[in-house]
Amino acid sequence: MKQIILTGLLLVFSLFLFAQETIKALHVGDRVPNTFWTTPRKFMVGGKVVPGDLSKFKGKLLIIDFWATFCIPCIKGMPEQERLARLFGGELNIVSVTPEGEKLVSAFYSSERNPIGKAFNSIVDGKELSGLFLHNKIPHLVWIDKQGRVRNTTEGDALTAENIRAALSETLSLTPLHYIYPNTVLMMDENPKGMQSFNLLIKGEIPGISNSMVRSNGSNTGLIIFNHPLRWIYSVLARAEFRWFSDQRIKLDFPDVAGFNNPSLKTEDLWTVDFWAPTAKSGSLKKQTMKYLNENSGYSAAVKVINTQVYQLRYASGKAKRELKTGGGKPASLGFHKGSRFINQPIANLVNDIQDCAFIKNPVLNDTGLLFNVDMELSDVRDLEGLNALLQPYGLSLVADHQELEMLVISKTDNLN
């Protein structure tokens, strides 16, 4: 169940105002205008563009599928979409729409990437329709009932026989996707007039979105992070605030960590934060966002110096059998993978690559004293023993130790709304 933190509702919401021009678009519940049916459009059929309009699709369930030639999920879904269109042919129409032009789509039609051959058809140059049904990602489906009313907006995987039957019986009850307007606060079509700041925290997945961005409307700048575990969000904010931070330097000071870490990405334990502040204070935006999380998420993060288990990366030149110092060349680092090479890189980057190994649970500290860049041949490693076997020919070793260290300690609080 989604929790939106707004004062008085399981949700904390701070709003002071700013103005922006309204973007006119259709929403769930709106009836499409007559021009939707009658506007001339370009249909690609059999690899050629022919003129037409949507009027022939009136009176039946209509599903608009927004796609693009670069969208792999869109292309993978075409055979199933074509099968469903035939299965329900007498009861619905599925119309694909891309903003891309005739030349690009024609090349796709003729290529091996087209999985349905001559059955492929689509509206091309469909930018006007994209503006009418705003969306942040593709594939994006718009469900329009036989009365011409927008009934839902969903991701592409919602196109199933079960959902089509529900739509035909007018019982489809999927959660509509939210469109995120550029430089506009979450859940709003436009910024309220005179806005100075805005803070919003939501627990529970927002369908159709999973990314992070910084936005600005001039007077205000906002950071939004969508649909991630709280651990991931705190990590993003800490990396911007503390140069020493790595994921191994989070310490959870409570036993029930599953919901906070959420490694399986359970939808009920995904969080979204949208934090706006005056642009003059945008330099500390991530610091302010962390403070906001501390006050409202039910958790609080603080830097503390504690004695903790660490790994020390050490260097003994007398034990080296292979040259470590770089011979120059274009820098390269692809991590620990079979056949990978680490070329002309500072030792600090090797520390980062080591910390990216899934089996490294403790912070890795650079105790080598090396000031020169290094060259190494890397490979896939699965455990500490294998990693040390790879490091030792270069005189390097990873040694377990304890040390007083700055850590980001996260505790539970009484501020859960």
C-alpha cells in the first residue's frame, strides 16, 4: 500500500508557490476531442506511408501503443501484440504510434529487427499524439473505450488477454501511470503560483517511473529520486556529501533490515522523494534532501566514528613478480571481468573496483602509499581468495583489519508518519 507523506495523511508535504504555463493534454477520464479522430495522419502499412485518420477505429476499444525503433521492450512485445490484435480483432483495435519519421521506420520495417514482417504497421511522425497523451517512458499504452473516453494509461506489459477482457467489460482497474512534467513538482500538471519550496516523500511504487533527476524552473531547483529502496537513496545522497563514502560504509543500527535494503525491490518498500529549494541554495540540495529523509522517513542517518572491520590494500614491492607501474596509454578500467585490463589508472580506482565486488562487505582502504598509475590484467573473481591470487603477482594484497572509521550510521526513529 502506497504511503504519501503529506501533513495529516501518512505524508509530509511542504508547499509554497511558483508559476508555470499549463501543458494541455488528455488524462484518464477525459473524452478525446473530435479532432483526435479526424486529424490526417501518416500510417506505415506494408513498408509504405499512406494517409489516413483514426475515425475508422471509433466505436470499439482502442489501445494506442507508443513505441520507437530504439526501444527493445517495444520490439520484443510486437509478436504478442499482433497475436492479441488478431484474437480480439472484432472487438478492439491496437494502433502503434512513434514520433520517428518515415525514413527511420521504413528502415526498421525492412530490417531483421522487425519481428512481425508484413504484419507491421504504425503511425509515424506521431508527435502530436505524443503531446496529447504525455508519457515519460515507452512502451506506453493508452486505453480508450468505445465511447471515446480515456480509461487507463499503462506500461506495455499490461497488454494481456485478461486485461483486454476486463477493458471490454469496463472493469479494468490498473493504476494509471503518472506523467512527470519537466521542471514541475511531482503529482502536479504545473507549479503553483509563487512556489518557493516543495517536499514530497512517497512509500510504495509509482508505476512507470524509475530514475533520478535534478530539475530547475529558474527560481527553484528540485531533486527527485523515483522508486528505489531507502538504502539506495541514502547512498546516492551520501556519495554527494562525503568524499570517503562507499556502500560498505553504511552501518544499520537496527535488526530488521529487509525493508530498508529491499534487495528484491518489493514494490511496497520502494520510495520516491521530490525535494525543491530556492536555486540559490541548490549547492546543498542533496544535503537538504537527506535532512528531510531523516525527519520524515522513520530513519535517520548520521556520521559517526566507530571501530569497524575493514580491508587494507597493501603493497610490497619486494614480492612483486609483475610490473605494476603503468607504461602509459589510454586509461581503461572495466572492473573484474574475464579478459579485462586496468590501464594507466590511479590505485584509488582499483580500490573502487574492489569495493564493487559483491563479496566485499567491509570498507576497503588504500594503504599502498603508491603515487603512480598502474597497469594490471584482471579477471572474474568470486571470493577474497581468488581476488588475492589475482593481486599477489603485482605485490598487492587485501588484508582484513579493524580501524576507527567514519561511517554513515542509520537508526530507526519515532518520525515514521
